[in-house]
Amino acid sequence: MALCSKCGKREAIVYQKHTGMKLCKNCLFEDVKQRILEQVKKYDMILPEDRILIGISGGKDSYVLLRFLPEIHPSSRLFGLMIEEGIKGYNRAETFSFVKSSCHELGIDCVITSIKEVLKYSVDEFMSLQIKRCNSIKISACTFCGIARRRILNVYARSHGMNKVATGHNLDDEVQTYLINILRGDIMRLIQLHPLSIVHSPLLVKRIKPLRTIYEYETAFIAYMEGFRFQETECPYIVERPTLRTKIRELIKEIERIDPSAQLKFLNEVDKALEPLVKMRNMDSVNLPRCSQCGEPTAPGRNICKFCELIDNVLNIQY
């Protein structure tokens, strides 16, 4: 029996690849909590008076976020929101029930809504209408789903008086997103992704990612140890149409086989390189325009937001 590399007392149950340590459950949980706290303090992610909406996808990462946030911020100032996408064969009723029960145990209020309920079209409906209109798929389900989820999280946070939205994006997610936008040459998006970036509209609620230095395998292990009910079915749209993110994920896996700490190093270096640009951008008196159709914020120089563009221009359907 191998003992924990940190405490030297309890049995080690997980190998932490980026440190080379074998950890017991207690020491792993404490290590993850401290890395979350490090990011929270470094970037002032969470202040004592903050009221935080937690985006709960029903996956392991948002569950781990839900599990740790009450340890660093009062449960009474947290609010959970679960969003059902409307994808046939991707039903997560049991998972949502488990998460809602977990919220109750943690003293966190939570509600469930759906993309269709708030934005009129489920993911399946959007894809079906797109094929009917264009005879092909021009906009991926992931693009529509991502934009829709961000919209709903922002609207709910704003309407419930929350000043922060916390999502369960882990280290792997964050590195993939950085790489995608580097490949696209999208500097402004890179700046917006940085934890120090501010919102440029009173209608936007600041998003935070407390798990951004926690590996995906760590969230998976913690979720398993806490009895989280993993969903066995993968989203059919990812299986049918692999995205650029999927391809980058596979590339990163190959790199980490050579250097298990490569992602952490990459994130830290990109964070540092972007920080001066972020601070300059934060000083600009930018006030985002509002979409002429839905009234939500849109990018500078745009008359309609991306969501309305997807509905109107791609599907030619009145929003």
C-alpha cells in the first residue's frame, strides 16, 4: 500500500500527474481547494458581498464547482441554474435530480430551465430548422448551444440580482479555448477570456471560472468519490460532427504525455502575456451597443447580436 506523498499517513488513491505525487482523498481535495482559492484571491474573483449564479450543466465539472464554492463563499449568496438543451437521447433528468438534491443539502437554491423555454428553440429544433432552410448544417449545434447557454445565464443572473456568474470550466477547457482563439487570431476574445477583464455593458454580468487551474481528470475523480452520477451518453452532435475543440483536445493529450504539466505552464504564461493588454482594455470607455431586435448587448459595430443573427439570417425566421 502506497502512502500519500503529502500527509504520509493515509493510503494514496490517485496519482497527480503534474506534480508526480500520490495523494489520498483528503489531500487531493485540499490541494484542489487551495488552487481554487489561489485563483479566486489572485484575480479577486469572489468578494464578500458577491451574489453568484452557478451555471450547472449536469456534468462533473459544474458539480465539483458546486461542491467547493460553499466552502469559500456563503451558500445563502449562491444560486444554481440548470439548463436543459433539448437534445433527443441526451436526457439528464436523473442527473438534474441528483444535482438538485445536492444543492438542497448544501443550502443552495436552484432552478431548472431550458433553452426552448427561454429562447423559443431547443438545440434539436435549431438544427432541424437549419437543415430545412439550408439543406445542410452551416452552424454547429455547439455554437448555438454555447451562445444560448451564455445568454440564459446572463439573463437569469441579471433578473435575480446576481453580480457574478460562475461556470465549471476546468484547466483543459481554458487551455483549449485559448488555443482556439490564438489559431483564429482573435486578440479581443483572448483579452475577454482573461480573469481580470471587465464587462463593458451594465446588462452583462461578470463571468468567473474558479476551476480554471484544475485538471479535468481531477474533477472526474472528485465527482466519482463524491458519488456523482456520471452521464454515460455523450452528446450526439459532438460524435457526429467533431469540432475544432475536439481536435485540439486530442493534440493536448499527446503533448501532456510528454510533459504532464504543459497545460498549467501554458495557462500561466498566456495569462501573464495578456495582463498588460487586459488592463489597457479595461481603461477604455467602451459601452457595447444593444441588439436592435432583442435589446441584449452586442459587439461594437454590430446592429444585431449573434443569437438573433443565427435565428434571422441563417434560418430566416422571425425572432
